[in-house]
Amino acid sequence: MAKPEVPDENQYILLNSINSPADLKKLSEEQLPELCDELRQFIIEEVSCNPGHFGASLGVVELTVALHYVFDTPYDQLIWDVGHQAYGHKILTGRRDAFHTNRKYKGISGFPKMTESEYDAFGTGHSSTSISAALGMAVAAERKGETKRQTIAIIGDGALTGGMAFEGLNNAGSEKSNLLVILNDNNMAIDPNRGALNRYLMDMSTSRSWNRFKEDTWKMLGLLSKIGPDARRMAQTLENAIKHMLLKQSNLFESLGFRYFGPVDGYNVMHLVKVLRDMKKFKGPKLLHVLTKKGKGFPLAEQHQTQWHAPGKFNKITGELTEIDPPGIPPKYQDVFGHTLLELARLNEKIMGVTPAMPSGSSLNIMMEQLPDRTFDVGIAEQHAVTFSAGLATQGLIPFCNIYSTFMQRAYDQVIHDVALQNLHVVFCLDRGGLVGADGPTHHGSFDLAYMRIIPNLIVASPMNEEELRNLMYTAQLQNQGPFVIRYPRGQGVMPEWQTPFREIPIGKGRLIIAGSKVAILSIGHPGNFVPKAIKLLDDETIKPAHYDLRFVKPLDEKLLDEIFQTYSHIITIEDGSVIGGFGSAIAEYRTMKGYQSEIRMLGIPDRFIEHGTQRQLYKECGYDPESIASTIRELWSKPLK
């Protein structure tokens, strides 16, 4: 990939001299603020023309520089929770000149990735995993006798709302391994944080009494520790008592066995260096609370943090977004969901909306703004979101639980045990089903059709277009339904005029889209729109395959399938999901069960993890873009009838 021209390379005099953290350590401490300014500007420059996650990385520039300045990476291991904030880390660890390929096809990943760099100690992308991974590394280092190795987990206050983070903290406090957790507290995930933990952190960070007291206490502990262990224990007891008095509550982290330090200013890089050097001397589990601001250094990103989490292309001077959808194009599926749910909720007072920390990403914020008492952002807690929805359903309410497909994987047991086993009327709306594009393998919704269709009591459907999504949502909220799964892709649909009157769809019923002979194409979901395009690409007008939209992977339309297998000698199945265990597998299983002889060719996501790129690039790589479908049709059409 050709690197775009940079107007003035001289603005990055210090940054251009750094190809590894070893180069960073050659700078004086007095040069670090200037380096931070250059790094922040470099991120703004690059992300303005090559879209990615913007605000999170700007917020931790000083922290990133301080970490690599103080610690001996990659021997000392940094684990960045989620990874949205790791752009500065990538730039300082040898990937500056490749950063223009970030999130592009065959370029570097937008998330930390072990196979990409030795400095990426653990691959991330999903929230709340860093503490558990770091604890495992710390225990392993202790086991191997690596007493000088430091293990550091950097986790945001949003990710800390995930239950797995608490499991890691609880275990780490009892293990007493040499682990440093840095709490990057910016009061934001993608949307503003909600819940009791957020209020607790706000109380800690805004207590003027505690912030005045903490520095003096730190110095006092350092002096008293030289006297002896008894004095140190007495000083710590005194400190905890005063914390309790000033904050009107005990310290959560210390109750879990961590030594707590902070909160400290996340933008005084020289002070951060001093604090981190001091903390290296303490053994056992410890937590540093750092106050930051998402989007720091770019005023619009600071003021509108949700919008600027991943804004697309923008003018780096004015902040004007340069990729705005023109009028008259089809809407995004997520927006169809959001507007339709509000419409249904006004018709049915039993409908509730639930999301784990993604109201804007899922467009549940549309209902949240109009009916706030009937929508719930439960934090980054997918397991809780599912079982909370189950509880609502036991009382006759109808929760629409919207979770990204890749994140629903984290709540699989709750779907089985708490919803399906009890046959509760919960509607799961799985956004970002299939290949999502630039976010790559951690975010592709590859497995949902496969893992959902094997669960008893579930209805599993996928709409081919916006009208079908509306009608499936309408059907799902009707009475006497059990658990109902609707999965749809990231991005735009195909119908500019999509707000059609509601119509009930018969459960488990497919439909004929195009009549034909010899070859039948069976599709599920949005890839059904690729089929008419593929047929138009055929250069032989005598090739006329049939096309069926099955709509449901569970239950299958057995009557329609019997008709298809009795009529067509060659079958092509198409899905934006795993061919192992997915829609195509379901069709093949039915063929075997009924003893049919038709040949089946399954197109979809192959049995490997797919990297990042545009959706079109990835569809082509996996072999179910219109051109690949047309090629498969030609191949099967040329075969003799069985």
C-alpha cells in the first residue's frame, strides 16, 4: 500500500526518531511532553484520512509514552483491554511507517495482535479480558523465576463494568502475584458509562479532600516503610481509615486485595513516569487510577465523545466529517432496527429494550430518547443483559435484547440455560452478523447461525432486506412466541423506501425470489441480494437458476425443501456465516435425513479466521460475492443432470 503524502514531516522530529521503545528511552524526561504532542498530532493526521477508533487513543497518549519509557517492553508485558486505545502503542513499537495501513486489507490490525508484533503481549478486541490474561502471565513469570518481569493490564472504566474484570480482580487479589492494573478512567466506554461502579469512580476522582490527602499519604508511607513492617502496617491502616472517612465508603480495590494509588492526572507525563517508577518497587497486586479524557487534544472529540469514538474520515483542521451519506441511499440495518423498535414499542406497551453498553452502536438510543423508562443500558455485561431480559420475560414483558453477534458469544450459557430451557419470550437482535469489515476477526459475527440453530426452542431468522427485518421484528413480538433470534449485518441495506406496513411472517416459511431450473440457490439473510447481481453477470442467457430466500435457519421450511430437492439436481447455499455448522450444513443435514441425491455446494465463511478489510474484499476472499456466485452457477450448470 502506498503511504499518503504527509504535508510536513518536520513536525514529527522526535517521533520520527523512534522505531522502538529503546529509542524512546534515549530521550530526556523533559522531551516527553513534546513527544506526546507529536504523537497526538500524528494520530489525528492519520485517522482523519484512514478511519479508525479515534478518541480512545488520543486520551492515553501520555500514559502510553510513560509506560514504554518506564517499563522494559516487550520483556515487561502490556495488555491493552479491548485495544481501541492502542494506536499510540503501535506507533511507538515499530509500526509508525505502516500505520497508514491500519484496518486496511492486508494491513496492520486495528487491535493488538500477538502475531503482528512481539510488543502485543495478548490479542484483544473484546472487553474486560486484560486482568485475567495479565494475571496468567504474572503467575507464569513467577513460576519460571522471572522475578523482575512486570505485567501491566490497562483497562478502562467502561471495560471494568464487565463481570470478567471483577473475576480477574478477585483472583488476582488472592494470588498476590506481581501485577499492575492501570485503570484508565475517562467516564466513557463508547457511550457514557452507567451504573453503580461509574458513580463510585466519580466519587473517588472528584473528592477534593482525598486528592489533597493522597500525595501526603504516599510520601508518609514511603518514609515509614523504612522504619519497619509494623510501622508500615499501622500507616496503611491509618490511610484506609482516612479514606473511609473522606470518601464515606471503603475502597473497593483494596477490599479485593489490591494496593490502590491515585487518582492521578493522566496528562502530566513526567509525573506519570515518576509514579510508575515508584510503583515498580512494590510487589504484589496494585492498581493505579489514572484520570483521562476521551478525545483529548481534539476539541470536537472531547465535546462529542460518542460521535468521535470512530467518526470516519474528517477534516483534521475543522473537524468536518467528509464521509456523509448522501440523501436517498438505503439506511443502515441498525437504524431500521432502532426506528422499528420505537414504532413497535408505541404499539405494544410490553416491549422493553436492553443493550450491553451499545445504545448508539445498535441504535437503541432512538427508543431510549423517547421512552427512557422502557430501555436499559446495563453496561458491558452481555451475560447479565441476557438473564436480565429473561427476568423481564418471566413477568410477561417482551424484551428486545440487542447484542452484537460477536459479543453474544460471551453469553451463550445464559441463552441456553436462562432463556431457551425455560422457553421465555425474549427477542434477541444480533447486530453485526457476518463479516463486519475493518474491525476484523475479533468482531466478525461468523458463528451465530451455527451456535444458535442447535439450541432447542429457538426460532432463528435472518432478513434479506429492511422490510423483512421490520416484519420479523413485528412477528417476534406477537404473543405465544418463545425465544426468537433475528440476525442482520453491519452497514446499509438495499431499500431506500423501507418503512412499509407491518406484516406477519409465517414462522419457518421461505419464499421463491426467482424461478428457474436445474440449479437452485438457497440464501439466508443479506447475501440473498448478491444473487440477482450474480445472475446478471452470467454471459449465457440460457443459464436460469432459481433463487429461494429461506428466511429461517430454524425451523427450516421442510415443505419447500422437499419441493426443491425433488426438482433441482444442484443446490447452492449462500450465507454470511460459517459453513461449518451453519445454514448450508442445516440444508445438507436435511438432504441426508430424507435421502435426497442433489449435489450441494456451500458458499460462506470458511473454516478459518478471516482478517480485516472492507466487507466487499472479504466477501470476495471467502467466495460469496456476486462474481464468485456467478462462477459457481456456471460450474454447476455445466454438469449433467442426475
